[in-house]
Amino acid sequence: MNNNKILIELDIPLIEKSYDLYIPINKKIGTVKNLIEEALVELTDNAYVIKKESNFYSKETGQIYEVNLSVRETDLKNGSRIILI
């Protein structure tokens, strides 16, 4: 197992899709969000539109993940379920 990444479940209500993704724990939440959004634009043939105000939220608690924190500094761990809104 790679200790530099965690496996999360990401729900994207806008396109009614869910993905299991490995994300690096040493990157900032904002960087991870930007990379995922860029990939979503390509994967959905532009059906997903990037919005500056979008955030990651905990699916269990509704907590917003601060974009300036690294993944390691949050409560995210293997199996975490988050929503991109």
C-alpha cells in the first residue's frame, strides 16, 4: 500500500456521478480540487463546468474542507466520502 495517497469516494451531484479516487496526502485540498475539476471537464465532454466557489464537503458531516490545508491536515482517510459542490 502506498502511504502517500488515500482512496476516497467522490460524489458529484452536478453530473450525477461518483468516483473512487486516490488523492495525494501531501497536496493542498485546493490543488487536488482543481486537478479533479480539470479532469471532470475532459471526462464529461464539458458537461462539468468549473466554478471558483465549488468546494469539497464531507458526506457524513457536511464540513467544508479548507482549500489551504493539505489533505494530511484534514480528517480525510481511506474510505472517506466527500461531495464536490
